[in-house]
Amino acid sequence: MRDFALEVYFSKWEFKAKIHMTASDVESMPLGELLAMASPEQRTAFNELWLGYTETWGAPDLREAVASTYEHITASDVLCFAGAEEGIYAAMRVLLTVDDHAIVVVPNYQAAETIPLDRCEVSGVALQPDDGWRLDLEELTAALRPNTRLISLNLPNNPTGALLPHETLEAIVALCRQRGIYLFCDEVFRLLELDEEKRLPQVADIYEKGLSLNVMSKAYGLPGLRIGWIACRDREILTRLEHYKHYLSICNSGPSERLALIAIHNRTSILERNRALMRGNLSELDAFFADFPDLFDWSPPDGGCIAYPRFTGPGGVEVFCRELVDQRGVLLLPASVYRSELMSSPSDHFRIGFGRSGITRGISELRAFVEQRYRADR
């Protein structure tokens, strides 16, 4: 498999750049703040935790709590992982063989296509940048083959923040059900929709061969816990995933499981805080981009805490992002990070995040750079 371009880029810049303005998570919290939300029983359970191996499936009470965030899922339908990436890797290795075919959207989180490509033939279906990054159902249908075993979605999408209309997702589920295709949906940005009426049902709730991936990292803002999960009503597939996990992390961190449980029990207040932060940050981005309509094409995403605006200025987006981090220490992700091996994808966009605190400082540095670099000669 080729190097994970996003992580290679981050390994160079994430902790070196002065201002991280392309983060895909919302603002996290100190350990003490999360523990302050715990009940006395939860706090005692954390302090008296035995630091041995945990259950491969995940702690029973954690799986119960995760299941409660779905409509038709029980604890037996949940398998925990050490973050979302492990879940993606395990699912693609278990579901796909050399004789299969998979379909993924483009642009995407690279693991969505690179891991399947290591197993079988993969087709890309492009999100349409001139139509709000919408997925063309006819193109998806045309990409199907007799041996198509998996369709992989990411809703809201990384990096575009795009969602599907409800009726499109229903049509995809009907298509998969008709052909017996598994539907894998990366839902890690769910619950961060800007318009809650656009929030989609979780695939595991509406399709018996649907796999819903989620994690504590994004909407909850707790990536340091490294707790993710897949919900799926196909118990045979879920058992095979559990067996594959034996070759990976084996089990999750016990302290992380206790902390994840506290967060899920306090999800309403945590999510309200995070969405309020996002709304305030987004209004600042709206104001910034409105001042430079000749340099950026901007529209807010449907969901998630990242967006994928287009850079229309001289020199191209790669130069823009490189000079910005070199000169002002502001980190953005250029389109090259999202290069697809399946098909061409837009080369003039960049990912910007608006889930963390301190965005005012980042926008101030960004504005100063833009005015100096692109306005000084006017």
C-alpha cells in the first residue's frame, strides 16, 4: 500500500506548525473536566480500575452505551476498536477478497480506497464539486459489477463535509439489498450537522448488511481515548471482525473505555458545547471568505467540522498552503493530500477545520498572509 499521504503530511507539520487550522476533530478537554462529569460510581470505577487485559469485543457496559445511540442496535451488534482506523482496516480485510469488487466515493479519507485496493479491484465514483459535492446515483449504479461486494460511503464526507439527501441514501440501501452488497459507512462526523434536518440515519439501523463506523475522536472531541466501534446486525461478519482484531490491538485500553463511557453518558452537554463552538467558528470563516471572493470559492459544509474550499488565486493551492505554513505557521491540507488512485479529483481545494477553539488567531494570521501575499501589489 502507498504511504498514507495525510498522516505523512501531519507527521511533518501537525506539532510543528504554530496554528493547526485543518484539524478534523472538535476541541478536546482535560482529563479532569471529563472526570468531573462522571457519577460517583463512574469515578470510583475509573480510580479502582484493574489495569489488565480487557474484552476484545469491548467492555459490556460500554457496548450497551454505544448501542443506545442507535435505533435498532443491541450491545451484541457492537464491536469496539482502537480508534476508527483499525475498524476501517479490519472491515476491508474481512469483507473483501481478491475476487471481489468495491466502490468508494472520491475525494475521500485515503484509507477508504487504499486498503480495498490492496485486496481487490476498486472503482471510484466522484462527488460533484459544482453541485454541492453531491453523489450521482446513476454513476454509482453504472459502476456496479456482478462481483461488487461492498459500497463504501463517508457521511458527512471527509474532506468536503457533504451529506446525501435522505432519498439518495434510501435508494443506495435498496440497491445494496437487491444485490446482497455490504454497505460500509464511515459516520465519524455524524451529530455535527449544521442543519439537523439533514442528519441521516445510521446505516446499521436501516440495513441488515450495513456497517456503521464511529469513534470518540470527532463529534465528542476525544481522540486521545482511541475508542471506536463498528455496529452491524450481521453477527457472522461481526464475529469475523472480532477474530481479525486478535491480530491487531487485541483489546482496548481499560482507562479509555471508562472515560468513553462517561462521555457517552454526558453526550448531550458535550455535543451541545461542541456544536456551539463550531457555529461561532463558522461565522468567522464566513466573514473571512466574504472578504476575498476573488481568491476563494466558499460554501459551508453540510456537516462535520471541516470544509473543502477552492483556492482560485495565482500560483495554485499547493503553493498557497506551503507558503502559508512556512511564513505564518498556519497549517492547512492541500488537495494533493487527497489524490486518488481511482480517478482524477479536484486539485485546487484545501481542507480547513473549524471545530477547535482559537480560530480567531488563525484567521488573523491567514488574513495577514493573504493581504501581504496577494494584495501587496494592488
